[in-house]
Amino acid sequence: MPERSDARMDAKTQRLVLATKNPGKVLELKEILRHLPIEVVACSDYPGIPDVVEDGETFEENAIKKAQAVARATGEIALADDSGLEVDALGGRPGVHSARFREGVYSSGSERDKANYEKLLSLLEGVEEAKRTARFRCVVALSDPSGRTRLAEGVCEGRIAFAPLGSGGFGYDPVFIPSGHSKTFAALPQDVKNAMSHRALALKAAIPHIKEVFRL
Ligand code: ITT
């Protein structure tokens, strides 16, 4: 990373902007980063951040695009998360298209989430438990305003439930049962998810980069 002119600033004044418009991700990212001596803010706190078209074919491409756009627009260090669910019985779908798996009227929020996991359950009708294996994948990108970017990845293995269960989390959490558990992420306590999720593992892998960039 290039030196910022105020590179040795007081740690408490250092700010990391989360380049996501998904409030579920913001909550999880803030909680997982809580122990670091930096201020973590959502990009919704900044007016006029341009919408990023997520047209990449990989999680990496989209994460880089989001982090660079927000770092450039805010002049701060930005962290983006691009993530999704890979279902083996569907050849890895919805993958990078997880957010918009069920095309149609829903653009965001819990209605979109429900429409997405209902489509997934219907495509898996008749598929036996042993063949319902899946994984969440997350790539985080950390960018500075000059565009320099570092990447880290996390993967969480599991399987798709036969019916939704639980009200926690977001996205496909009501239908994803992480390995070693019998309940979905949405039915497990949030701290259990935050200790083992794809997002937590990606951030853990990104911590050395964050420490280096912020000189912690
Ligand atoms: P941003 O691009 O603004 O970050 P988004 O929701 O569009 O928000 P993605 O493009 O990365 O984010 O799509 C990720 C989708 O994958 C997300 O909308 C969920 O449907 C799903 N997903 C990712 N992580 C998840 C998690 O921890 N639990 C449940 N579903 C998850």
C-alpha cells in the first residue's frame, strides 16, 4: 500500500468503510472486526456512493470492483465482500449469482432472500440428504483510494435443508446447515455463525492485510 501522508495517525481515527449495501453483511462484518482498534463504518454513511454493477464472473472480480469504487469515492480504505452459495447438485449454482438467483420483482431485502431460497428448495426437490452438499464462499477485497487491493477467501461447508428453519442472519441462512451442526445458520446463535462462517474465515485471513494497511 502506498504511504498515506498521515500514515501514523492515532489508531482510533483510522476508518474502514464497508463497501456493501447488504445490512446483514454490515452487522456481521462489524461484529467480526469489533476487536480491531479502528472505526468501522458502512458506505451508507456516505452520500453519493455510485452503484457498482456486479457483472464479474468470479467473486474476486466483483469484490475488487466494489472495494475500489468505494475507496475511490470516499478517499478511505474500503473492504468489500462478495459471497455466495455453491450447491453441488446444481453444478455450483447459484454461486456468483446468489443475490439475484430468483429473477424478478425483488431487488433487495428479506423478500428477495425468501424468493431465492424458495427457488433453491424447489430445484432440490427429490434430492436426497447425502446429495444436498453445498458451501458458502466469501472473497473480501481491501482497497486503498489509489486502487491497490489485497484479497482473502473463506469457505464454509454444509448442506441444504429440506425446509427453511430459523429467523436469524440473512440470505440463504434459513436453508443452510453448516457441517457439524443439525440446525440452519438462521436457527443457530449469531455468535456460532460468526465463529465459523465463510465471512468470518475470509476476514480472519484478511486480518494481516488490515493490520499492515492500518499499521496496527
Ligand atoms: P453487496 O453486493 O452490496 O455486498 P449483496 O447482497 O448483493 O450485497 P453479493 O453480491 O455478494 O451481496 O451476494 C451475496 C448473496 O449471497 C447474498 O445476497 C445472499 O443471498 C448470499 N449470501 C452470502 N453470504 C451469506 C450468508 O452469510 N448467509 C446467507 N446468504 C448469504
